[in-house]
Amino acid sequence: AEWDEGKGSEDEGAAVERALLQEKLAALERAQNQSWDERIAERERLTLELEKERQTNLGRTLSDRIEEVKRRKLVIIEQLRHLQAEKESLSKTVRHSKKDKKDLTKRLEAAV
């Protein structure tokens, strides 16, 4: 009977040890899950931060390109104004040259 009682307390000790081990295992699993959850949360945070930075850079790049296009447009408009003024001046010179030619032709015919 004593031997059975000793075995009973041994079984109880093993059960307690098994329960403690299971508790430790559960605690480790919770810690691992928490660690994974933290990693996932950090990854999501970094992904959002990266996307925000990408959008900012994209917006900045688009703004820079729009400004460059505006600047080029103004340069082209200025070149067109200059060319139109030059065309008007040359057209005036051609008209005067034609008039002078006509006048000279009349004077030549009158002199002959």
C-alpha cells in the first residue's frame, strides 16, 4: 500500500510538472504569436510609410515636371512673339521693296 501511495504522489508530481511544461509552452507560443503580430504590424506600418513617401515623391516629381512644361511653354511663346515681330518687320520691308521697285520702274519708263 505504501508503494501505491508513493506512485500516486509520483504521478501527481509528473502531472504537476506536465502542467507547468504545458503552461510554459503556452506562454512561449503566446510570446511567439505576439512577436509575429508585432512584426506584421511593423511591416504594415513601414509599408504604409513607404507608400506615403512614394506618393509624396511622385507628387513632387509631377509638380516639377508641370513646372518644367510651363517654363518651356513660356519660352516657346516668347520665341513665337519674337518670330511674329520679325515676320512683320520683314513683310514691311518686302512691301517697301516692292513699292520702291514699282516707283523705280515707273521712273525708268518715264525716262525712256
